[in-house]
Amino acid sequence: MQTGIDIRRDRNGNLIIPTYLCGADGEPITTGTVDAYIAELQEDGSLATLDFADNVFKVTTCTTPTIAATQQSIDGGTVDTGLWTVVLSYAQQANFVAGQHYIVYWVHMEDGVTTVHPPRWWQWGGVEGEAATEAELAAEHGDGLWTNIAGTGAYAITLVFSDGAGRLAGGLAVAIRDSAGNTVAGPLATDTAGRVIYYLDAGDYAVVTPSTLVWLGSSTPLTVTGDAAVDITVGTRSIPLPSAPDKYVIIINAADEFGDLAGAGSWRIRITDVWPRGLPGADLVQLTRQTPIVLDTNGQATFEIAKETTAFALSITPQLAAGADGATEIIRVTVDPTVANEYDQIYLADLLTY
């Protein structure tokens, strides 16, 4: 696409880049000024900066290296949101390259204090979810009903997703594929009631949802003969309980550099040390040197540690989106029992924030 998942172009080709900014107190930033830098990732890992004076990416000093962001409000301007946006015109995108990766980072200035906020990363072009023409979509995904993402068929099909036990699957991406495997409508996200509506002609389809941190991926047959409401049950990801009361389960949810869930076995994870010495779980060190902990098909891995563990060291070799191995990192993780849930499960991400 010309953008990332939530960096989008409007119908006139303008590139809209949003970000939510909050201060150290967690409150939204609604005052001051915010400037955005746009950079293009080079083959050697360096960055070239977009000069807004002539819309050219440069590795030298730019005349105009930033563009001002605007804080957006709702309810007729009475409620400030902390959502800041910049809009690049079609002309300002003249030197963007399809399939290339770009980074935007944000600088907030107020009362003489300058704060740099986390960057955003996206791909421009290459058809990653949005395309400029019907031909691009057909070439990437196959022929289909591309004139309306919800479909243009004669029958309204209301799909309701849940775990079958009352838990509704809100915010789940849903796509419709034909018998040949082509995506013919969607993906659209379910609402808070787990519901999404498509308009399909009579025929046989598959309703497809991806794996997420909560839900298992699914493909459900669907036969359309008229207007219908269809309940679809999707599985939830199960997380193992500790094997004994004196242990914690550590949960790793892995993603590639674009935030997509990593595939089965694509990361190599080893425990290289455990503190204090002599714990019952210290045999993890020897075991994982020989046989790394592996991810399941949903990008998740788990292992156990003794509750007496104060820290452990992880060696992680990730797999990048293109399939190559990333650099191996060794991380010392301090165990904080207060982040364990009622089932003695701890998400690694919660430990890394401390």
C-alpha cells in the first residue's frame, strides 16, 4: 500500500500520518508545537531525510527538514484529543519509492522543553493492503469485488464472531474469499459486538480471520443463498498454567519488525543464565542451549521459572519479515512478581517495562 496499517492516503492521494502523544503523566499532549521528520531507510541502514523545500530525500543537511503537525479535536472543537496529524500532498510524495520503508518521528516543543517521541515505520507502495488501482489489487490478491470493500453482492450477510461461550470477538479482521482462494471482500474489522456485514452474491465462500494475540486464525465455509445472520465460533489462544505452585509461566509474544506475529519456529530463544544460582529451574540453561524454546503457529512461546528466581538472561535470535535472521540479543530480565496474574502467568513484555 502507499501507507502502513493506519497511515493512509485519501481519495486525492494525500498521505495522512497520525500519532497519539502523551506526556510522562499519561495525559494527552494538546498544547505546544509538534514537528515531524520523514526519513527513508537506505540499504546500509542509514536514513535520508525528506527536505520539504524541494521534496527530495537527502543525506546532507536539509533546508526544511520538518513539517508542522496539527492537534486534532472532536465534538466541534470542544475536546482536544492529543492526536496529531501531518498531511503530505501528492507533490510532496514525488520521490517516495514503491515498496520502500519510511520512518516518521515527532518532536514536541513547549516552554523551552523539547521532547522526541517514538517513531512510526511504514511501507510506501508495493501493495501491502491499499492500492491505487483495481489492476494493482487484482495483481496482488486475485480478481474480486474491489469496487467496495464490503462487497457489492445482492445479499446482506451479518457475521457474528465469538468464542462460543459468550466472549465476543471485537476488532477482529475478517476477509471473504471465493472458492479459488481469492479475497473478494474485506478485510473489515468486527465491531464491539463481534459483528461485521458483507454484501455477497449467491455462492460458496470462506470466511477468514487471522491469528492475533487473543484469537486463533480461522477459515469457515459459508454458503450464501439469501440474506442471513451467521454465528461463527473462533478459538482463543490457550496459555498453560504452571506445573506447580512454586513456579511462574513466562509468556513471549513475538512479532517481526513490522508488528506482524512471528511464525512457528521462526525465533530461537535460549535461557543463558538464571539468578540466584542453584535454583531448581537452572537446568533450563543446559536444556535450552541444546534445544531452543520455539514459537508456536501464533508467534507465542512459554517456559517456567521457579518463583524464587530474581532474574534470568534470554538469548533471542529473531527472524525478520523477509525470512533472514536478525541480530542475536542477550537480555537480562528482572523478575517482578507484582506483574504476575492470578494464574501465576507473566508476560515477558511486562517485565521489560521495568
